[in-house]
Amino acid sequence: MNTKQGTFSGLKLLSTVVVLAALLIPSTGTAQDVAVGQATATVLAILTVTATSALAFGNVYQGVPKPIAKDNADAGVFRIVGEEDADVAIYFQLPDYLATATGDDRMVISFSATDLNVDTTAASTPAGFVATDGWIDQDPHNVTTAADIGSTATDLYLGGEVIPSVDQTAGAYTGDIVLTVAYTGT
């Protein structure tokens, strides 16, 4: 065997191994870059809810039911103020009874599936409300329509009926109507 040729083959093999090793070992001299992004949010106006008029039945007679329509001047009126055009979910907690201040007697109050109008213009009164200003005949037990807050506010007009018994105790009766409103996120 020729030593020159053996040395040459050995160098050739060594060169091949070095080149392959260099290709397989990751390079430590790579470039790096960093980017900084931002997260932003805008908190919308808080929601405010006001009971502006009580659902007022006035004088009632024993044994004679008395309804108040949602378009009557004595209808209950609630006002919602918040971010314009934001959708809100509406939840009523309605009483089953009105009670005397001492709690000695109760009178049935009921709400039908059409006892609520939603006025997104807030530019009207219960009697002046028209269907093009919002939604009519809503169920106050289950308001399924997410209302838009109008440019100034949204008003809710609530009717109902009291049903005094034939031996109803004379006196003043009250009950709480609780309205909860929350943004839906849309």
C-alpha cells in the first residue's frame, strides 16, 4: 500500500467527517429580534338603572281586580343609561304579592307575558310609546330581547294587575320590583 495514497484517503475521510459535523452542529451565531406589542381596552360607561315612576294602582276595591296597562300613565317606568348602542340583558324580579307595612296581609299581584314595552328612544311616555321606538308586548318574567341603549337612554314601561280578595284588609300595600341590567358584550 502506498502511504501517500493511505494518507490522502485518511485526509479525505477526515475532511468529510468534519464537513458533516459542521453541518449537523447548530450554529451559535444566529441573529435575534424582539417585538413588543400592546394590549388595549376601553371601559364603557357604567350602567345606571333608575325606577322613575312606581307601578301605581291607586285605590282598589275588595274582590275587584285592577289592571294597569303598560301604556297607562300609572305604569311603572324604569330608565337605563349606559354606552350608546350597547346591548344589555334585562332581568326583572317581580313580586307575587304586595304586603301591608306590618306584614299582616298580602294582596296578589300578577304580570302577563305582554306587560312590558321597551323604548330605546327614551323620548316618550308610557302613553306616547309607539312600536317603532323599541319592542312591544315583552314578557317581564323573561325578557328575551337584548335591548340597545338609545342615544340618551332606554325606558321600560311595566304594567300589571292586583287581585284583592273579597275580605282584603284596608290599607296601603307595597312590593319591590327589582330590575337588574348587564352589558351582554355585543
